[in-house]
Amino acid sequence: MSIEVGKKAPDFTLKSESGEEITLSEELKNTNVVLLFFPLAFSGVCTKEMCYTRDHLEQFNNVNAKILGISVDSFFTLKEFKKVHELNFNLLSDFNKEVSKTYETIYNEFFGMHGVSKRSAFVIGKDGMVRYQEVLEDAGEQPDFDTITKTLSEL
């Protein structure tokens, strides 16, 4: 299934860092959602991306958007990552790699590891439609947060 702008986003349920089940369709009831897939907690670029998001959360709140960070790390790892970096949004564990595969945002091989999420961003409107998508092949790059914010402001 190809994830395209203008198409309905595939629904999913994943465990948050606290062990709570989070379902995309439930999150979309009152707000837009930004899905930020990232390769691995505690890696340099991922830490930078998640801390940037933390530091700019008000910017996303101002355009009625909720952030969900997603990686293939266990929710135990994500709990510590969130605590250490004082992240103020939910991190979701796609440990079984199902959502990363569905969203076509997974490396076959990443530094010798198989099945790691690619750094990606998806803006999902309250109507469940994909409004923006960006899948980065180079894990050293960051999502285009200016375009993400602009997209959200137009919803």
C-alpha cells in the first residue's frame, strides 16, 4: 500500500513509552497528527530531531497538531529516552515493525541491522487524510519542519 498525499492514512495501534495503547484514529478525533518515524532512540540525529520537536511543541500546538514519535525500539527504551531528554509528546514502539512496513518507511539494512524505521514525517488531517509525507533515505537528514508547519497551518 502506497502512502500518498490525499489518501486515507492507515490506522494502527501501538504501545506508547508508558505501555498505553495509542490508536491513530482516536488521536485524530480532535486534532491533526504528525507522525515522526525515527531510526533509533539515543542515536545522535534522532536525539537532535526529538529535542527539536520538544523545543518547538508550542508551534505544533498552535496549529492544532499532536506529535507522535515512532521507532522500532521497545517501549522500555522509549520510556528512558523520553525521560532523559524530557520529551513532551508520546513515543510509540513499533517493535514488530508492522506500522513502519505499512507506511513504507523501513530500511532493509541500517548499519548491519535489519528493519529499522527510516526518518520520515507524515501530516495526517483530522479527517484521516495524508496531507504531507516525507520519507528520507539519508538518516542524517532532518524532516522539513517548515513545510510540515506550513501544511498544518493550512488545515
